[in-house]
Amino acid sequence: MFKWLPKLLVAVALAGASLAQPALAAPGERWSQEEANAWYAKQPWLVGSNYIPANAINQLEMWQAETFDPKRIDLELGWAQDMGMNTMRVFLHDMAWHQDPKGFKRRLETFLQISAKHGIKPMLVLFDSCWDPDPKLGPQRPPIPGVHNSGWVQGPGTAALDDPKQHARLEAYVKDIVGTYAKDDRVLAWDVWNEPDNEGGGSGFYQPRESKHKFDRVAELLPQVFAWARTQEPTQPLTSGLWHNPDWNKLEGLNRVEKAQVELSDVISFHTYAWPEDFAQRVQELQVYGRPLLCTEYLARGAGSTIDGVLPVAKKLNVGMYNWGFVDGKTQTRFPWDSWERPYTQKPPTLWFHDLLHGDGKPYRAREIEIIRALSRAPKNEVPAL
């Protein structure tokens, strides 16, 4: 199916064989390669989505008491189970916890119970540097018509990021959430910070409201977040995903944030929204680190990243996969990124950009669901006839 894939598989095998396996890490330290690979060997081939229910525009609307909707979540995760998914990447928010720590954890517990009912182990995301840098509690604004992800919020926002006095609150949040579920096998992994050095998004819309010192603040905080989480000695791996810049296999060329992501993650995660051959190239770059690989964001149909093209390659290479977007809803991520410059208010885009299902559970494209189901049912590293 892919003429370049056999050569890549040989290169990957040789890279892995050349890496010496260190001794097991002490409690509270980064996992050794041996520990990370032993953990991954116990997992099924991981396949899922970045998940938020269709009736929530952002993390706050998903988790605040007034808008948390377990019935809707149960319905949608039932659809995920039916198509063979076994994991979801789910974003939490420090402000929702700070507002009501006990209530927030009750709702998280409900979510984990629903997930377990459907055979889904979520990866929980603690912080996120994308989109609106000024999150506010309470009712969230409605979507901007025709615009991609118009209500998503950062956490920590600019106010907390720039105020060292608030960092103790962030530390308490990390330690409480990770500590509560550190030994809970319903949780697959912890993504400590999504795209930490992202400048916001929205084609520059949010740039004027971003911290002038965002990169430096994040570069200082990211290692601390890893350390806060590790004090709780979780049995699940920690990670933070690379998402931009070339040559991920060359540490000397990475910025401070990227180096921390590579050097502190137990398992290596990454994002790519490009063609299958670009995806495979990224995998080959990251294999040099000798750790399990999880692609925690992909699927941008108009940019060449598709279920048909990328997912079989990932299955063959045993890379865990999370596409962006599950059910079309208030996030409006069926619209492409350029909708921030040209909102799709007159007619829909030719292709959905992200997302797999309509709000009623009907597939956007039935063939995609067939591929996910077939790949998830096949043994690891095996790609059935599709």
C-alpha cells in the first residue's frame, strides 16, 4: 500500500536495536526506556479522539457543574466503543478545579466511570496554551458562526501565567488531580501541557492578549509541572507533545520547551496534521529516543492528514493515535483553521476539517469508521485488508 513503508520499518527496527536499555528509574523519576516500553507492551493498539461533548464549547463548559452532562458523554462514548476506540484525550482546566475542587473531582470520577463502562481509558490533559488566553468561569460565550474552535480557552490563562503568586495554585491543582488518580488504572496517561509554546492560535486573533513573556514563563513552568506530577508517583506515564519545528531527532536544534518535552516525557507524544509520508518521517525522527510513540493530534482532511492515509501507517508502526475531534458540535472544528480569516457562514467547506460524527452519531463518512473498527480489531502491528 505504501512503497516507502518497508524501508521505514527497517530503519525503525535498527534505531530501536541500537539503544541500550537503562535500569529501572527510582520512584519520582522519569521512567526508564525499559519501563516505558514494558508499559506500552501491555496496552492494546491505542486509538481514539481528542474528546469534548458536542454540547460544550470548551473545557470549562464541559466540566463546570451547571453544564456537565454525563448523559451526553455516555451516549457519545458509546459511539466510540462501537467503532473500536479504546482511549480518548480529554482536557481538564485549572480554573474549574479551583472554583470547586471537590465538585470537580466528583465530575471527573463520573466521567471515568462512564469511560470505563465503555472500555475507554482517557489520557488527561492538565494545561493547554492554545486559543483564548483569558478564560473566565461561568456561562461561556456562544460559538462565532462559521469559525473553527472559537470558544476554546487556555489554562493557565495569561493572568495566572504572568503572576508567580498564582503558581502555588497551579501546583496544588496538579498534585491534587494527579495524586487522586495516580494509581487508578482507569487513567491511561497524563499529558501535562498541550502545545506549551503555542502562541495562541486563531490566525493572530488572540496575539494582542497573549503574555509578552509567554515562552519564557512556559519554559520555566513546564519542568516544574512534570516535577509536581512526579511527586505523586503515578503508575501512568507523563508526556507533553511536540508539535512544530523540524528535526525532532536533533536535541541541539530544539528550543527550551521542546527539549523539556523530550527529556522529561516517559512516552514521547507528538502532533502532525500532514500527509502520510510526513507522518512516517516524524515517527522515524522520534524513534531515536527509544520510547513508545503516541500521536495525540492528527486528522486535517484538507491538509492531507486523513483516516485512510495515516491510520494504517500508524497501526503498522504501533503508534497510538488520537484524531482531533469526535462529534461535530459547539467547537465547530469541522471548519478549517482559515475560517478565522474567512468564516464559513455562506456555505460549508468542501471537506470537514476535523471530527468523525454528526451530532446524532451518524458518521461524516462511513468508510472512516469502518477503517477505525477494522484496524482496532486486528492484532498489533497488523494491517488487515481494508
